[in-house]
Amino acid sequence: MASTQVLRKSNSKLLETKKQTKLDKENDKKNRVLTPALIYQEAKYLFSRSSLPRFIGREKEKEFIINFWKKYICGDQTSSLYISGCPGTGKSALISHITMKMVEEEHPKISHKIHVTNINCMSLKNPKMIYKKLLEDFSPRNQSTEESEIISALDSLFVPQKIRKDTPKYVCILDEIDYLNTRDQEVLYKLFEWPIKSNSRLSIIGIANALNMTDRFLPRLKAKNCEPQYLNFNPYEMKDMINIIKDRLDILNKKVINNENNENCENNNNIIVIDEEKTKTKPQDYLIQASAIELCSRKIAGTGDLRKALDVCKQAIEFAEADLRNKTILLKRKPTQPVKENSIFLKKAATYDTPITSISEVPQVTIMHILKATNNAFGSASVQKLKGLNVQQKVILNAEYINSCRKYRMISPVSKSEFNDLVSMLESCGIITLGKARDERNRKFTLHVQENEIRKAVSDLPFLLQMLN
């Protein structure tokens, strides 16, 4: 399913939404009874990937993108920006945050309209479909079907012959832009050349994992002096992850528990806005123990993937919830059985649906819950070894390596010597064992990992999964 969304919001609609959410909140406040079940439900939502709370950290990157937006999108000039970084470093999330901020705060001040589209290139069946998608988003009334007609229509939109004060500008955000790679790179060259043309009204923001995509695949951009500006997102450090996890727990406390501060907590289109002065919470009041937060951050810091840290927290909350639910069932089966003095029920909520008045009454997520969740997230030692391999090493584990490279055109085939080096590295990792043969090309190897482990290790690389299938 295409994940394209054209952002066109007015201030009046925004205010109407805020009024509606406040009314809903007042009704909820009157009707709901606070229980551990409700706390866990809210917590799981806050740590889910669909939740969009306030963006924490990345101040330098945020400033860079905002300055780019104001100069080249709100201003008279146009340009392109390429953002790189490992998965889970907040690239797409920060762009979405800034886009919404600019659309709501800056765009109404400008005389010309600004049309924004966000396209995940992975959703396109082939790279050239990007032209049709752009035309659908920016000029939906145009029914052109031929590629030449579509490109001609886009040329008229993006590079008009005459520019007036009210001539609209266009912003194209291309997530996973490396999926537009082709043998001749015609699509990428076309996209990046549009913003530098005279009278151009198009700016492009491309997002991908590869640090050197433009240098490696688009060398002519430099020769034509149309290289995009470059911004890299470094992996999240342990302290960054701790701050983000604690911030979400602060939001949980203010949103669910501190009813006296509810007027400072608004939920607008899944984006939670809270009074900064009233969000400080004592560590002992967090749903997740401080030591468990640190353990989670320490475990995930090696990958720098914030999404994985949030997934671990969410699953750990599910484990804590399941523990309380099971204990509730036991209590209901044996209501006359005395509770031991050191039982958790003397300090925490007696059952899953017991009314409570404070988050401190809810059984916390402990180190054991986090350990269980991280074990599930990382899998076996073999999976860890596979995940530590680079893309080319992973491809070697797939059958018909050369044919797959030609078919999917996602990575460049390696030379014979490079291939031998990669195979040797796989053997040194203990993933394969090489047999003996007079001719090196006839050497057989034994695979020491299961197919399901390979699938799990390459789950974040869809084109490798396609090869396996």
C-alpha cells in the first residue's frame, strides 16, 4: 500500500480538532475508572510505532532541516537535501515532525502555496512509477498515462516559464530513495536535476540508510554542480535512548494519572502536547523501573536503533501486564487463600481491574521483563552474527547470487577476489564451513544457521526477503 500523504491543513481545522479532543477528554474523565489495565493499555500505545509523541533530541539536525525548509521551501530558492543514517535513528520521524510544524506555523505567512508530498519509494513497483505518483499528488486532475506526457506535465509544474508571487512551490519527500536505483540511474538524475533548473519550484528531500549513495550511484551530480546538501544521523547513544523512554513515561503519567493537569495535556491526531513545566516525574513513579530503562538502553545502544528500544519496552510492558493478569486469575480461583507478607499485592494493585488513584499502585516493568523482551528481539547467537554482517555478506547466503543481483538491481555484484574475501569472513564468523577441493570454484560449504534465522536477520531488508521467496 502506498504511503503517500499530501499535507494540507488549515488553522481553522486544527482549532476545531483541538476543541473536539478537549470535549472527548472531558467525557472520558467523567466516565473512565483508572485501573492497571488502562495504564498498561495507554503505555503500550505510547511505545508503539504508530504513536507520535513530541520529538526529543536531534537538536542540530532539527535546526539544519528547519533552516533548509525556511530558505529553500518558504523562500524563493529551491534545492535538494539527502539525509542518511542507520535504521531507527529518527530520520523519517524528524522530517514528519518538522513538516507538520512548517505547514502549521510558517506556510500561512507566505503568499504562495506550498504543496508537500511524502512518498515511500519501497511501495513503488518500479522506479519510473515515481513520475506518475508525483503527478497524482500534485496535479490529480491530469489524467496523462504515457511516461513522456507525465514527465512533460511535471516539467510544466516544477519549472514554469513565468513565476508570479502566487506561483506554488512543491516539496517532495522521498523515503527509502535508494529504491529508485536503476541501471542508468535516469530516475534519480532527473529528480535531483529539477531543483537546480532556472525557475524551478521543486525542492527534494531524500532519505536512505546509505551514507555514500550520491557519490556511489550519482557521480554526474557533482560534475553538473547539482549535488544535494547532505545531513547524516548518527546512531542514538545510550543516554539519548534513556531520555526518550523517560519522556514517554512522563507523558503517560501526565496523560493518565495527574487528572488535575489534564488541561495541559492535549491529544491532537495522535500527537501529544504537554506543558513542559509540568512533566517532571520522580523515577519511582515510572511504570518501568529506572534500572530496567538503563538495561534496555544499554542493550540496544550497540545498534543505535530507537525503534528496537521502543519495541522492547512495549513487549516488556505486555509481559508485566500478563503477569498481573495471571495473578488476578489465581486470586479469583482461590479467594480465601491468604496473601504472603512479601507479596507484590500488598504494595501494588490487587487485581488487573482494581480501581487505583496513583501510578505507583501499578506493578512496574522490571529488569526480568526487559531481559525477556530483549531475548525475543535479538533471537539466537546465530541471528546476532547474521545481523552483524554487511549487506553483501548477507546476499552471499542467498541462492543464485549473481542472478539475484541482476534481477533486483539493488546492489552491485562483487568481483571474484571480493567474493572470496566475503566467503572467508563468513567462515571466520562460524556461519559456514568451507570444504576442500582442488579447484577453488568447486569447494562446497555447509551452512550452520537455520532458514528461519536467516529470514529474521534480513527482515529489515525487503529485497533480500524477496530473493529468499
